[in-house]
Amino acid sequence: MAKKKLTLNDVKEGTNFITDSGMKGYLIEKSIGSATVLVYEVPKRRAFYKEDGTPDTYWTGKLRWGIEVEIEVIE
């Protein structure tokens, strides 16, 4: 049986999650229409690299996402 997809709006602040694309993070804060998340892991297939070959950390750290982003809760 497939797990039910949740959105950031469905879970409590502090929840550890993973997206369909494999990004892992924590929900820090919810507001109307958006959420603040802390992304701590991006899969290698989605990683971007700078011209010198070092990883670009643009997709990690504290970010604002839409509140309806689908997630799966990590226990």
C-alpha cells in the first residue's frame, strides 16, 4: 500500500521530511502560503557544481518553499 502524500501544511514545525526528488530537511516555520525549511541534504543527481568543481550550496540551508510542497515524513 502506498503511503499518503502529505504537504508541509499538514505537519508540525520541527518535522523531518524528504521530498519526491530526495531533498531532506526540517520544517522550521509555517505561514500563509509559504514555509521556512532547513534543507540539509540534496541527492547527488540534483546537486549543482560551481566552475571550480566545488558543490554549490544554493539548494541547502534555510529556504522559503510553498506550503503545498508534497513530502514524506522521516521517522
